[in-house]
Amino acid sequence: MTQRIVVTGGAGYIGSHVCVELLASGRDVLIVDDFSNSHQQAVARIEELAQRGVECLKADLADAAQKNAIVNRIKTFGADGAVHLAGLKAVGESVAQPARYYQTNIGAALTLIEALGAANARSVVFSSSATVYGDLNDNPVTEEGRTGATNPYGRTKLFIEEILKDVARANDQWGVANLRYFNPVGAHASGRIGEDPNDTPNNLFPYIAQVAVGRRKKLSVFGNDYDTRDGTGVRDYIHVVDLARGHVAALDYLSDGERGAVDVNLGTGRGYSVLEAVAAFKRASNRDIPYDVVPRRDGDIAEIYANASKAKKLFGWSAKKDLDAMCADHWRWQRENPNGYNE
Ligand SMILES: NC(=O)c1ccc[n+]([C@@H]2O[C@H](COP(=O)([O-])OP(=O)(O)OC[C@H]3O[C@@H](n4cnc5c(N)ncnc54)[C@H](O)[C@@H]3O)[C@@H](O)[C@H]2O)c1
């Protein structure tokens, strides 16, 4: 029987790619998104790429007044499971507005858990983050590494992981995959969906891309005095399509009847510095990327990259696309949609 999957935050950057891969795997999808950081147009593009329709509920998962409607819709949809991506994700904003972050991110997760329970669906794949490791481990980081986030955003990820583990402990019918993403970049190779931040980008790649396309003058490189090969921060960039396929692999794993909760890194296992990423983007775009070195940003760490062997072992998944493909695809999306979804 066709599996029916709820994708919260399905209109967002990662969510739109997850929806395309889920549809390609033959599953049906219900997107639940309040469009607070995404565009309705993304849903149309998902359908265009998949050549079939998705259901979509515009709703705020953290709003108590909307909870009953959300629970009922997920029940009527006949969900078998969910990929949970809805939430707020700006680290700096989370430091300034911690209560809003806890309320939104944790509230949204609790509503989804209630809805899945009501629908008798017991599989959930959660968008966690490498930020749960803080700066506590040697590289490459394994899932057994120490956790300890350095900001409220990261703590919401840790708390939700723990909530889902408690749910799985309380009822052995639940299967949970907490996917700890490293740094998702790139876009679908068609150039039709990609990252379109509403405000000033917090992440490196959308910033570089907006400089390359002329929307911003200069990139700020936060610190070149880290203990890394060129002094700039090193991260494990992962192509968003590889990442999306990791979600399908996780759902396949849970569909095979695996229960309980697992934490799994999704990364490539390879780190690149900011300056290496800038150089690769320059090659892919053939554009100049002027930058200034500015002081370190609070909460940033020198270097982190994944040990990605658990995903291979449990899900049979590994990342396939290299940094050049990430840059080429990210650039195609930016060049063909210079203003994102605002045509
Ligand atoms: N992009 C990254 O670097 C990264 C890294 C690790 C983890 N994550 C996590 O992955 C998830 C998706 O990230 P993204 O980069 O696609 O972000 P995004 O902002 O593009 O997507 C999040 C989506 O959730 C929706 N949303 C937010 N609050 C909501 C609410 N209360 N109810 C319903 N919908 C709501 C937004 O409108 C958006 O469409 C997030 O949970 C994020 O924390 C992202």
C-alpha cells in the first residue's frame, strides 16, 4: 500500500527537497506549513518536479488554537508517518528570543506527536542538527559523542530528540530517527527549488550565492584565526538532495519494522573551510566573491565534520555529491531565480 507521509515544514528549503524525493519514492505527501519562512510557490514547484499533486495544510503547528484542526487533518489524511522539519532555525535570533524558540519548536513537535498518535501512525523522522554536539568532541564526530548545545536553538533540537526518545520508550510501537544534519547546501539540479531565506542569510552558502548574483556587495568571513588549515571555520557541507534521500532511507528503515529511537548523522564525513567553499563557488559561478574578514561570531566553533558510517550501516545511505556539485546546483538555482520565489 502507498505510504502516506506528513511533512511539516515541507515548503521550506530542506522540506521541499524531501517532498520531491518522497514523491519519487512512490509515497503520498501532506505538507503542513504556516509559510512563515517559505512560499506557496514552492509547493507548485514540488508538484511540477514530481509530476503529481501533494496535499497541503496551511497551519501553525505551535498555535494551540489550530491544534484540533491539525490533528483532525492528519488523521483524515491517514498518515503512516511523518518527517518533522517545521520550526525556527536562526541561532542568533534564538539567543535574543529564547522563549519564542522553545514555544514554537517544542510546541510544534508536541502537536505533531499528538496528531500521529491520533492517526495511529508511529514513525517519525526528525530534523535535528550537528549543533547538538556543541564544541565537545573530536572530529569526525560520532553519534556517541557528547551532546551539549551552546544556544537555545540547539537546545530545542536536543530536547525534541529526548522527547521523541521518551515517546518511543513509553510505547514500543514508535520508531524514531533523529537525523543530525551537518551543513545542507545546494539545490535540486533542475534549478526549480532551492534555498530562499526571507531575511539576511545566516548561513554561508545563501550568502555567497547572493553576493555572486549581485544582491549583496560582500561576504563577511567570521574569523580567520581559528586553529584550522587556513584559519577559517571548517564544516561538513552536504548536498540537500543527498540529505533529502537520507530521509527516504530513514523512512524505509522504519518501514521495515525497526522500532525505538536512533540518532544518526547525515554528513559527508569531509570538512571544507569557508575559504575553500568560497573558492569552489567562484569556480562554479565564474563570478567574483569579494569578502571581508570580520571578528568571530558568538557560538561558532572552529571545525566539525561527521563520522557518517552509522547512516551507511543502518540505512544503507551515504552522500554521493561533492562540493563542486553542491556549488553548481546552488548557483543554478540562484542564477535562475535571482529573487528566489518572488519572480
Ligand atoms: N538549513 C540548515 O542548515 C539546517 C541544519 C540543521 C537542521 N536544520 C533543521 O531542518 C529544518 C528545516 O530547515 P530549513 O533550512 O529547510 O528551514 P526553512 O525555514 O526553509 O523550513 C522550515 C519550514 O517550517 C515552516 N514553519 C516554521 N515554523 C512553523 C510552524 N510553527 N508551523 C508550521 N510551519 C512552520 C516554515 O514556514 C518553513 O517552510 C528546521 O527544523 C531546521 O532547524 C536545518
